[in-house]
Amino acid sequence: MTYVAPDLEALENAFEMAVRAPSIHNTQPWIWRPTTAGIELFADTRRQLSVTDSTRRSLLVSCGATLHHLRVALSASGWASTVEYFPDRSAPDHLATVRTVRQHPSESRIDQAAAIPLRRTDRRHYVPQSIPVGHMRSLATQVGSFGAVIRQVPAPMLPLLAAPMLRAAGLHETDPGYQGEIMAWSGRNRITDGVPSRNVPTAPLAGNVPVRSFADPALEEPADRPDGAQWLVLGTPHDDRRAQLRAGEAVSALLLTATHLGLATSVQTEALGIAETRQEIRSGLLHDCAYPQAMIRVGWRPENSTPLSATPRRPVAEMLAA
């Protein structure tokens, strides 16, 4: 593809949308650099969670999510894009280069772009209401375009997900390094990154599958309501850096599509940061045919539930390299 640089307005809007991508602990571990040859994406390894994400797998998934957000935003402005993954072997933190040309946007891209400012990580309980098969098919189609698959976990198999997640939570509870990262990246003092108290429920979910705990929860949530979320496991056939980056693109596509369909979502990865519990999920739910990259809670919020406020983001200028 011959590179045609987007106009300044489209590029600025795309960066504003890209920073809204989800990332582990809302660390936003990416750097963008627009050049005459394309828009370059780099991993910001200074923002790596060295205990929680010692292999940088979640960092790459996070960067894949911002890559997809950028491409969706550009597409909605009339700029189609291609990606060259890991274009420079001598610079391993250079993850991708995006190149654009003028092209009329598809309806699905417009829908996904409209979902970016609306999407939230909603850790509250969902009502026990089934999700239409057509909705699930749309989510599967989206992730499939990035070489990933999703496995919906039926109720009888939830213990195969709950057990490793409980085990991971127990190990982390007594790990001072992990707890130090939680305290550093969540709580009431989060202004431009991290997980703010206002987005973390005060009461744990009344379900069988635990979710990650954060510091100083302040979001009021009834403690006696069962969680009716459906659980999805997103996996890839390979587990190299390219697969992890593209898994992040798949996560972004799934979340934006779910938001467009009116579904609430929350990405969970705690058990995937420990090799043993990740392998349990791979064997128990993916039958060793794919590598789990994320678990996603998906479902319906109660009617008239209070909209969540957006989690904080760093200014775009802080994420741009000269």
C-alpha cells in the first residue's frame, strides 16, 4: 500500500480515540510516532508491570488494543489502513507501522468508532439474561479476523475457569511485589492512568468466578445480587509476540462490537499472569489447541443502571514521540 498521510484533523482525532483503548491496570504502555513513512507504534516498557506481567504478554495485548482503536478511528474518518508488524528486528519495541490510503468507511467501522467513547470496563454485576446467538456470532467473527477464537464457557464448565482464577488470586494475596503494583496503579489518587476507586465496586461479585481486586474500591454495588455474566476465553493458535499483539486487536474489536450491541464488558487476565494457572485454563477450556490471551465477562446491565464515568487517560502529547 502506498502511504498517504492522513490530514492533521483525522490524525489528531485518531490519537484521541486510540488512547481510550483498554490496557492492563490502565497503564497505557504505548508510544506513537507519526512519520513520513507511516504511523509507528512502540511499546513503552517503562510502564510494564514487572510482577503482574513479567513476560510482557499483557503489555503487548494492550498495545494491540490501541493499534485497533487507532485503525478504527482512522477508518471512520475515511482512511483505510494496513499494518506491518515488527518491521525492524533491531528495534524489538517497534511493534507496528500503520499506513493509510483514502477509502470510504464501512458501516461496521463507523459503528465501532462510535462505540469507542462509550465503552467502559464495567466490573459490576450483570443480570442473568441470555445473549442472542447472533450477538455471539458477531463477536466470534470480529476476533476471527485477527486470527483469534473465543470459547463461551457454559455454566457446567465454569469451575474449570474459577479454580485457576481462585488459585491465582490466592497466590497474589500473599505476594508483596504484586500487592505493591496494585497499590501503585489503583486507588483514589489516579488522575491520568491506573484504575480509579470510582470504577471498582465495593462489594465482590456474587458469582462463582472471581475477578481481580484493586485498592480502595468506592463504587457502591449491592452485595446480594448474583452475577449473570457470560464468560468468554479469547485464544490464539500461537503464542509469539505477533500473536499477542493481534490478540489485543481482537480484544478491542470484541469490546467495541459488544458495546455497539448494548452489552457490558470487563476484561480479566489475572490468572494469565501465572504460567501454571494460565496452562490450567489452556488445558481445561481450550483443550491445548489455543493459548488464552484474555477472559471477557459479557452481559447485560440492569435497566436504569448508573452510567460509569470514563477512566482517566494521559494527554495524547505524552504518548507521542518526536
